[in-house]
Amino acid sequence: MSPLPATVPAIVRTRVRAAIRRRAALTPEETAGRALVLRLVSLLLQYPDAEITAARTELTSVVEALPDTPAAAHLAGFTDWFAAQDPEALERHYVEMFDLRRKSGLYLTYYLHGDTRRRGMALLALNQRYAATGWGTDAGELPDHLPVVLEFAALAGPGAGEAPLRQHRRGLELIHRALTDADSPYRHLLAALLTLLPPPTEADLAAVAELAAQGPPNEEVGLDPYGTYGDGEFAPPGTFTPPQQAAPTLAPTARQEDRR
């Protein structure tokens, strides 16, 4: 869609875009295909433990059977690499990309709120969103861990289910940029996800550039009840349990690496 002229009042532009989105409602087949892509990205963004690496042939076959879309092409770019790697090399690369680099970590509220009180509230709000649909996260990960957010989006659908992804679109853009700069094949997974979201606005791109240059907001206190770890760092997975969790629906991650 061509950008609406800047002279059009903001409220009118918003209503026009909303009307276009309503007319472009997805068919059941499109919704199911979208959910499958989200589940694949969720699974492939998890730590490559023995169970996942043992399923690489099957995962590659699923990706090859997807309809010809930009998301499918990006997924194929990842699985071609993923299937050919030594399992130990996969583990090392994953830790380097997601545990040891702040700009490509998978905890979305960090990019929006940084080390501030607002992050703790955002985490609680995500838990409440999940609970309102009767869905519970695995207690081994925070509710803003991207694979968890993706699984919820696949289950709850393109509207409310994908709302957290749209809300954190700038963080997703930054992760993709960081992975691209590192020449990591994981960039293909973020690229596949971004094809499902609205294109970034000029304001989004400017905010991502500023975030890359300056980092998220910082504050010495305020992540209770989730807490911080060490000198302003986030606690590593497994050192806390989010409150009021429902029965888990995702397999616990085997990774217990500290994030720098």
C-alpha cells in the first residue's frame, strides 16, 4: 500500500489503514498457514538440544512443503544451514548469538523498557494476556521470550495473538539487524517473522537506529518480581519462576547459560 500523504490528519490515516486491514481478512487456510510458520520459527529459535537436532530432517521436509511465500523462502535458507551443521557447532553458535549479545537477545521487553520498572509491569501484562486465554507459559522461560510469544501468537491467532509481536516490532527489527550484522543464519528466522508483520514506518526505523546506538532505557531498580542478576543484568533462565503459571504447554529449555 502506498503511504498516505502527510497532509491527511493522523486520525483519518489510522481509520483508513484499519479499514484496509478489515477488508484483507485472512481465510481459514491462510490463518492455518500463518500459524504453522509461527510455530516453526518458535521451534527453530529454541536452543538446539538433542531433541531438536534429531528432528532436523523432518523440520526441513515441513519447510520444503510450505507454499511459495517470502516467509517460506527465509525458513528454507535457515534449514539448509541448520541441517548441515554439527550439533556442537549449533549449540556454540546459538549461545554466542542469543546469550552473549545484548542486541540479539530473545527477551522482547528488554528492547522496549530496558532495566526499568516498566519492564516488570510489561512481563506481568504478558502473563495476564496469556492467562486470559487459558494458556500458560513454561516456568523455565520469561513470558517475553520470543519462542514463547510466537507460540502464543500461533495458538491465539492473527488478532490478539499477534498483538505482542506488533507491539515489539522495533525490538524484532533490532534483533534481525544484529543477526544480519553478525552474518548469522538465524537472521533468516527473524526475516521470516517480519514478513508476517506490517512494514516498519519511518518512525520505527529511526527508533531502531537510536536503540542500536544508545541501547534501551536503564534504571537501577524496578524488575521485581523478576529481579536483576549481577551488575544490572537479567537473571538467567531457570533462576526464577513467574507467578501464577498455568499448566505448561512448551517443553522446558535445556539451556541454563548465563547471559552477559
